[in-house]
Amino acid sequence: MNARTDAEYLTLIATLKEIARAALPRYGLPADSRIRLLSHSENTVFEIVDPRSVWRGALRIHRPNYQTRNALQSELDWMAALGDAGIDTPCAVTGLDGEELQDIAGTPIGPRSVALFEWINGEFPDERELEPSMRRLGELSARMHAQSKQWCRPAYFERFTWDHDDMVGDRARWGRWRAAPGLLPEHIDVLDHTERLLRLRLNAFGRTPDRFGLIHADLRIANLLVDGERTTIIDFDDSGLGWFLHDMATGLSFIEHRVDRHRLMDEWAEGYVAHGTLGQTERDEFPTFLMQRRLQLLAWMGSHAETDLARSLGDQWVAETAELGRDFLNTMG
């Protein structure tokens, strides 16, 4: 949860809480349901508890001006389709009007779309046990990719595309990596060369349907909830059309510079081949996708400088990004 306690932040959270309360009748929940903040970043999520039935849910208030309504519904549709295929995802609750998405108008911060999900029991995997977690991420990725390749999307389907320009190029959706704080001229020089090599390799790799399709796009350990033998994948907010190997790279988000990164990528691959196929050409490009993700996160660091996570990364993380770029140029150039 965001640790901010300034008046502006607290006022915003109070307003969002009132939006959550205004949405309750849309789902047939009593107005005196308990509402507790779970997380606030791009979207805001509240725990909802019906005091009579003790039913629990998670209500997500979507950020404004990011996804269209069709895109939000497309996200829910894919999550439901994954559930039908035996891949655990949060189950959206249908409102009294038969719609999963509810639009709340007339708020001090403008209209917001909300979605309510049934509560998921579970804990995040232990981040100190990265090898089994990466193997599990690989297994889940293979199953998701197999489903997404054969899924017949609704006619209104709409999600972002995550190609090279969308991630780190001129139209990068999370901003330009050059705007990240702490970048020195020598860092920028290395990473400029790195970005050019990334583009060359990705153009050669191509976007054929066996390599580019509907992906989660943020499949990190932090987006898994484990309850016994059941693992639920959460947070499909960034899901869209991209390279399937991007889901490998996101498993190492913010820690791409680890000295054991190649072993961890191998663990992901071992999990993947238990349910899918990876050719040697795909395996050879693991460092490409890892480096591309790191540059994308460097851009995110600059455009989200006010967040606790971005502030926690610091100059050392930026320097490690440049060092990762040097290694990429030496080994893949």
C-alpha cells in the first residue's frame, strides 16, 4: 500500500472510498458494508465486506483516461475465458443490471468505472524462493498463451499493443526512459546503443502469431496468490497484444540485473516446456526481452517518480540498468 500521508493523498483516498460506497447498491450490497483500502497505484482497490452475510469482495476503481470501456470489458472477458480453461483468475461479480462494469458519475474527480471481484484467499509467493516461483510462472505462462492463441475474442475486443515503440520507443506508453532521474551522460550513451540493438533483434525476431499475441504483460510473483495447491493470477490491467516472451521478462521485473538472472530465466523455461513449446531461437532471445523490460521500467520510474516503489529504486538501480545494457551489447551485439 502507498505510504503517503499528506493531505492531498488522504483527500483523494477519501473521495475514492465514497465512489466505492456509491457503487455498492449496483451490486446489491448494503450501504453500510465495510470498506478498507487494499492498494492505490494506477487503479485503486478496496476490500468490501457485507456485515450481514460476511461476504467479501475486492472492488477496483479504474484510473481515468487510460482504458476505454470496451478495453475494460475485454479484460474481464479474457479473465473469464481463462477461468473456463482451468486457469484461476479473479471472478467478476455481475451487477443488478447484468453488467460487470459499473460507471459512477457525478464525483468530485470525474466519472469512474468500477468492477467487483469475489474475494481470493491466498498469499503472495515467497520472493526469497525465486527458482520455484519462476518455474511456476513459466508453467502458468505456457497455459495462458495456449489459451490466448485459440480464444475467439468478442467483436468489440480492444486492448493495448505492447510492441517496441509502445514500451521504449518514441510513443512509449509509460514515458521516455531518458527522463528517469539519476541518469548520467555515460548511462544514456550506453542505453541509446542498447535500444538500437533491441530494435534490430526484435525486428528480426518478428511478430508471427506463434510469437506475438494476447499476454498478461505483468506476470510477476507479486501478481500471484497461492492458497495450497491453487495459484490465482491477478492484475490484468496491462494485458494486451505483445510478444509472448515479454511474460518471461516481467517475472524478473526490477531485479533483471541479478547475477543469477540466466538461471532464473532457465527455470522459467523449464516450467514453460512442461505445458508449451520453446524453440532455440526463442531461448536465444531471452536476454533481449529482459533488457527491453528493464528499459520499460526505467521509463516507468521517471513517469511515476512520486510513488514509493520508484523512490526506492534510486541511483544504484539506474546504474545497474546501464551495466545490464553494457552486458547486453557485449553478448548480443
